[in-house]
Amino acid sequence: MKIMLCYDGSEEAEQGVIEAEKRARAFNGEVLVVTSHVNDDQFYPKRIEPTERSLKQVQAFFDKNGTSCQTLLAYRDFDENKGLHLLALAQQHKVDEIVVGIRSRSKVGKLLLGSIAQLLLLQAECPVLGVKKRQKCDFAG
């Protein structure tokens, strides 16, 4: 089983790390941790370095637990929707399941910003597990 974890460094995404690891262990699977950034960010080290550090911490967590994991810092065009980019990556990597962090937002917030998790839940060709923040996670420690 190949599990794609959509990772943005949020507390919900940190909980997703825990859940993806549990599922990979239970189903003898592997995890692909994906972060989507706008193409221009790759030229600004101050924007990318924290993401790279976070991905290394996530990789260390999976390594420590003996779970197969790859990380991917993927770049999208400025006008490309992040959710659609993640869907395309899921198809490209032939994942069996997507894990994504979810959080409550106001109706106005959904209208203005859209909902990546909602797009994934409704349009993915594979099952999607929505993970909410439960408690403070310190997966790297």
C-alpha cells in the first residue's frame, strides 16, 4: 500500500504523520510525504529551508520507526491550484490512499481560500483520510 501524506507543517499535518505511520505499519505500506510550494519559492532560501528542515524531521521519524518513507518537495506554477497539484501528484505516484490534515473554518474562509482537503476528499480517485488535530504532537522528539 502506498500512502501519500499531504504535509504543510501544521499541527493537523503533524497528526497526519502519526496516522500515516500507523497505517503504513498496519498494511505493510510505504509513505510518500508531499509538500507543494509555488515555483518562485525555490529561489528564496528563507522560504524553502524551513520546509526542508521539516521534511527531514518527518523522514527521521519514519526511519526511527522502521517505516518506508520518501519525501517530496514539489513545485507548482503560481496560478496552479494546490489541491489540484496534490491530486496530480497522487495520480503520478499511483498512491492507494491520501492522508490530509483538516480543520474547522468559517464559511467566509472557505469561500475566499477554498479548501484543499475538501477538494481532495471529493475528487481523489483513491480513499482519503482526513485527520484533525487531537493533541500536541511531537513526532520528531
